[in-house]
Amino acid sequence: MKKYKGTIVQESLIDDRCLNDFEISNFRVTKDDNPQNRWHLFTVFGSKENIEKVASNLKAEKWYAHFWNGDDVIAIFPNKLFTFKHSDKSTWSDAIEYGRKLGIPEEQLDFLTE
């Protein structure tokens, strides 16, 4: 089974129990002074099936996540999934356009990998 790596923001989830389906390799909390503005970030490994479950569990307001395995990237938005090659930015256009329509700032649609 092919495993993908990604980061899931706990606050983006309708039901955070879906995190139980992933292998969690790291966890951190952002350092905002206001506790209500802090994000809980989980670095995870999981299968495409795990990722598809998260897509149906994302809150509708401006959230997305992306996962990668080498050059293969899966970007998920609420109930929508895109696959593309990280090395070929021309394959990113559908995911970027969809993210813009949801109101996600352009600078956040950079699909960073390690």
C-alpha cells in the first residue's frame, strides 16, 4: 500500500476521530498568543483511502490539506480531491483554481513538500 505524508490541521476537521486512521509522526501547536487562534498540526502518513475520508470530513470554510509521496501529490478540499505532479506546476492549475473559488489565499496554495 502506497503511503502519503501530509499535515492535517485539527481545527479543519468536522470530526477529528478520522486522525485515528493515520500513523501520526509529529504533533505541534502554533504559538499564537490567543489560545482560540492556535492550530493543532498533525504530521501523518496514510493511504489514499485514508485521505479520501478526510476530504469528506473537512469543514467547508476555506480549509484544505495536501499529501505527497515523492512527486505524487493529492490535494483535498471539502468533498473534492485533485492529484498532480509536484514537479510539473502546469498540473496544479485545477487545484489552485478550486482553492481560489473557496477563498483560500493564493500564497497558501503552494503545496509545499519536504
